[in-house]
Amino acid sequence: MQNKNILLGVSGGIAAYKACSLTSKLTQAGANVRVMMTENASEFVSPLTFQALSRNPVYIDTFDEKNPQKIAHIDVADWADIAIIAPATANSIGKLANGIADDMLSTTLLATEADVYIAPAMNVHMYAHPAVIKNMKQLEQWNYYFIEPGSGFLACGYVGKGRLEEPESIIDTVVNHQNSKKIQGPMNGKKVLVSAGPTREQIDPVRFFTNRSSGKMGFAIAEAAAELGAEVTLVTGPVNLETKNTSIKRVDVITSEEMYQAMHDHFDDKDVVIKAAAVADYRPKHTFIEKLKKQSGNWNVEMERTQDILQSLGEIKNKQFLVGFAAETTQPLEYGLKKLQKKNLDAIVINNVSSEGAGFEGDTNIATYVNESLNPEEIPLTTKKEMALKLLELILRDLRDDKL
Ligand code: PMT
């Protein structure tokens, strides 16, 4: 952050108070910060607060031109190395996604060529509204970078997703993302989506169905792709793993339904999608709100099919190179090839999970990679990290120009 010119856009939500701390931390980190507020934001926090914390004048009004030599919104747009919008309201996101420039902040954001980071904060239902989702997807496609809101108590009284990410975390994300852009690797400029881990299908508040996936294989792929220079989003089920490379955008989910949603939310703009997660094929038909008391005799749990996430992505893919995994215990090649074709994949990684050193939980794997040519390529016993690098090498080889 040292000597970086940061434009901090503050739009009108209660989380504007957190932007004060963000301004202070950015300034302490050595950045030159100029704050631009919407009129609505100035209802929540006084511009003077930001002026004192940034030691720079605060911009609100497009027509408040203090220097006749310059046009302020173009000058700030050109000056900025990085722009951060925090908090970003549904309104400010909507305006940017639709090219609306009707105040100082929205006009400047259209004029800047800086990297723009958007940290949304809003009511949980607003965040889930199709219009907001559509606008965010559009901006992601245009390479705007989102810093996902956290879950918790919201000022509006609801509990859920929509709370502005903490200032430290916003700065970490920006720094890590800027650093990852400097990595020169064969996956530079590629956007990769990886799924990892199991899903958990709840029967009652204390019992659930799951499987043995530890997430190690999927995490290894995400880490390796980031090391090769890719911009990585990792959707993970419940695992005990940390994302060591903090440039990876991590989305935590629990159920197969949540994984379905997260994979679809992050799919559109990706170049490569790798589905290493072990998704439950069945879930209890009824989830009991209260813990079920034990009774004499057997308990039959009626199960229903979950959606096949990979197959649904295969149906809508356009430019994405879609890679599935197959965990088999018998006739791995035969069953794996069926999945490749049925799910409209570009490649499949087949692991015989009954082989020693392969599959779930351990640090190693043995796999067969098969692409559209249906020619099996064996990857012998190796660490999951090495396996991940080898798989990415094969995927890079197979990426056709028309997929980029
Ligand atoms: O996590 P680890 O402990 O490191 O273990 C790694 C692993 C064994 C989980 C991994 O290497 C692996 O094989 N992952 C796929 C496991 C699996 O669910 O296989 P499958 O054959 O049941 O499914 C085939 C493909 O369809 C997979 O890509 C799966 O993500 C996908 N699928 C399956 C069911 C479903 N409802 N939706 C899906 O998207």
C-alpha cells in the first residue's frame, strides 16, 4: 500500500462508519487516500471525519470544482491506482453495472482505469435479489473484483449475509489480489473456479449425512492454480483446511443446494472450472427442526436425489473448460468415461478410491485424466499438490483458443 493512490468510494449505508476505520488503516499503511462520498453517505458520516483521517479534501459534489485547471472527477479517476467502494450499496452497484453516472462517485468510477474493488453491504434480502445478483455478475465479467460481505447480525435486524467485510480483511484482499497479479505464470489472466470437500445434508439439528472428502484434492488444485498466476475462486464444503494463498477467493458452503448456488453464481466469467468436491447424491427428504428422539425399533430415513451440479454446469457452459472428477471403486475407466459424456465435460479425472494411496483424506492420489479424445493418461501415485500441478498442465495443454 506504500505510496499507492487509493480512491475510497463511500456510498450511503450504515456500514459507512466502517469506512472511517478503513481510511485510517489505509493511511497508516502508507497509502495516499482520497475519499469520495455519495450525498446519502454524508447522512451517515460527516465528510469532516474522512477529511481528518485521510488528510485530504473529501469529494461529494461533481460541480464543486475547486481548481479551474482541473476537472475534479477526471483528475481523481486518473490519479487513482486502486479504487475501493466500501460500503457498496445495491444502488451504487446497480449504477455502475448499468453505466449510470449521476453523481461524483458514479461518474468517477466510469472514468477510472484503476482496478476497482467492490465491498457490498446491504440487507440480506437485497443481497439475494435477482437484480443485485445480475448486476454483480455483470461487473465480475468486466473484471471488477468483489470482496464478499460476511454473515452475521445486520443493522436492519436480520441475521445473514450482507455485513461489510472488516477493514483489515478488505485491505488484505486488495493487497493479495494486487500481488497475485504480479505473479508471472502460465495461468496469468485465467479465471479458475474449483470446488472442494464434502457437502453436509442435515436430518435434524444434530445429525447429517456426509462423506469422507477432506477437501485436500480441491484445495491443492486451487493453490496450484493461484501459484501459476490464475485468479482463483474456491467453493468449499465444510473442511478443516485453510486457504494458504490469500489471493484465492473462498466461498464456504454446507449443503449441496448451497454448493449448486455458489457454483452457478461464480460460473459465468470463468475460463476453467474443476469440480473436485464430493457432492451428496442424496439428502433426507425431510429435515426435522428439532432433534429427533430415539425410539425403539429401526428408523428409516427417506432420501431424495440432489441436483447434479456438474451436469447442470455442462448444460449451460459456453467458453468454460469443464473438468469433473469421478470417484469409483469398480470399473473406474468405464464409469468415468460415461460421466465425461453424460455431463458434457471437456475432461474428467478418474480416481479409483479403493486403491492404496488414492482418493479420500490422504495426502496422495492416483488418477487417470481423460479429455475429449478419450485417450486415458495415467498419473501415478503422487502427492495431491503434484497431482494438482500435473492436472493443470494437462488442462492448459487442452485449452483451445476458442475457449479463451
Ligand atoms: O477431498 P479429498 O479427501 O482430498 O478427496 C478427494 C476426492 C476423492 C473427493 C476427489 O479426488 C474426487 O474424486 N472428487 C469427486 C468425488 C465424487 O463425488 O465423485 P462422483 O463420481 O460421485 O461425481 C462425479 C462428478 O460429479 C464430481 O466432479 C462431482 O463433484 C460431481 N457431482 C456429483 C454429484 C452431484 N450431485 N453433483 C455434482 O456436481
